Amino acid sequence: MERLLGHPVTATCQTDEAGRRRNQDAIVRAGYRYAESSVQYDAPLTGDDMVGGIFSAMSADRLPSTQGRATFTAEVRDALGGRDKVTERIGVWLQFGTPD
């Protein structure tokens, strides 16, 4: 993905440990009791699913041109080496605060 996008892919949407810790600290500072739950599952993804997910996570100013999108999509398909689907391991964390 980094090669195709032309820049490092580092955004975690605060799902990494440090981001979750920041959220936890903010919830506790706001005076709530912190709770967290998580679920993990395998998601089958097509090349189009992958491309759509990538484009939907990008800001409008970072999206490739229409031609660039077609080229990017073709390169993702090529990178999959002829596979129609891949499996991504998904982790979802729910963080919330409850009043004491």
C-alpha cells in the first residue's frame, strides 16, 4: 500500500494501544468510569473492497484523480497475484464511560 500510495501508511484511527490509552485517559479525566470491550473477526475482502476501504479513509485532497484511481485499482489487483479474495483480521475496540 505504501508503494502504491507513495507515502508511509501510519494512521491507526486510535485503535493502537497508545491511541486507546489517550481515549481512556480523556474518559477518566471527564469523570467517568472507563470500560472497554473488543471483538476480532476475519473479513473476506475482494480487491474492490480493499480499494474502496482505502479511498474512503483518505481525505478528499489526497484522493488520486479519476485515472489515478483506475491505475491504483489495477495495481492492487496485480499485487493480489490473481487471488479474488484475501482475508483481513479485524479488531474492533469499544471504549466508553459510565457515570460512577
